[in-house]
Amino acid sequence: MERWWNDFKHIWMDHHPRPANLEELETLVKGAIDYFNRKRAYASKNGLTAEQFRNQAVSC
């Protein structure tokens, strides 16, 4: 979880404009969750996204 927060702050938030209100913040956080779970591949997971890695683990 600490790694996710670190990536969220340094990879996601540093590259997006600061949200002006709660709705923008919610949209930004939802986008980050989607990105880190479904789009970003991790070397520690053999190049799979978090979602692909979990699905592979469940099917074994």
C-alpha cells in the first residue's frame, strides 16, 4: 500500500494539474486507480498489469 501511495504522489499527481474542487479530486483518484490497476505494467509482475497478475494468480 505504501508503494501505491508513493507512485500515486510521484507518478500521477506530479503529472496532473492540482484539482480545484472535490469532484476534480475524485475524478483524478479514479483515473489513477484505473491506470495503476489496468494500464501500467510492472516489472516485478513479469510485465503484467496488476489486474492481469491477479487474474493469472486466480486461474492457477
